[in-house]
Amino acid sequence: MISKIIIGTGRFIFFIVMVIVAVGIGAYAAFLAYQTIFNIPNVNVPSVLNKDINTARQILQNTGLKMTIIDEPFVSGGDSLFVISQNPSPGTEVKKSRTVEVEVRETRASNQAPNLIGKTISEAENILSEMGYNIGNIAYSMHHQLPEGRIIAQNPNPGENIQGNGAISILVSKGLY
């Protein structure tokens, strides 16, 4: 009788040890999965302004980022497309695998105003400095949709030629009304 109790107790202890080992292995596997899925490194967004679309896509892929084209113009066959604006702006730190939105045109943006609407003043300064331009006059106004610090309008408008001193004047939101 005592030998049956010892054998039964031994099996129970073996069962408990096996359950603890299985839970430990499961916890370790969950930890590894968490590290793989949620521990995504940060990267700095490279500038792809004035680059042709294929070069821009390659630069972003080499950095671990994806690219999507917004506001793609109708293109006649064989013409190259060049990036005239990007979001997030160059130098911004983002998680790897994030998508960078680019706006493209058939000609280089060397004399075309990029789209600054919806961006902050510092983002606009970064974009313009990459292109060799700067911010001109800054005016402020309340806005019905854009929060404080976001650009409401610009002159010249996106895609228009930049004249004179290469400055783009902006209207910035003072907040919602």
C-alpha cells in the first residue's frame, strides 16, 4: 500500500514538474515573439526630394521604409517622375517599416514649391532647406480644422514655380475656432 502511495506521489510530482517546464517554455516563446513583433527599431527618414521615383523607392527600402505615392499626375509614356514633397519630412525619426508618402511630378522640383500645407514650421524649414529655399513671411490665423502650429496655406502654391529669392510665405494656424 505504501509503495502505491509513493508511486502515485512520484507521478504527481513528475506531472507538476512537466507542467512547470511547459509553462516556462511557453513564457520564453511568448517573450521571443514579443521582442520580434513589438521591438521595432527607429530609423531616420532620408531625403528623397528631387530624386526620381525609382531611386527614391530604393533609398527608402534600403533604410527599411516603404513608399506610397500620393497625388500622382497623369503621365505620358516614358516620362520620369520626381519627388517634390515627402511626409514624414527628412530627418524625422520613425519606426522601421513605416510608409513614407511622396508627391511626384514629371519635372524635378528644383523650381517648384513643395506642398507644405498641414506641416509644422520646423518640418517646412527642413523640406525647404533640402531644396535650397527658405520660409519667407509668416502670418497667423485661426482655422476651423488644422491645430495650432500647422500650415494652412502657402505662396506660391504647391507645384508652382518659386520666383525671386526662393522664399515661400506661409499662413500658420493659431488654433481651432
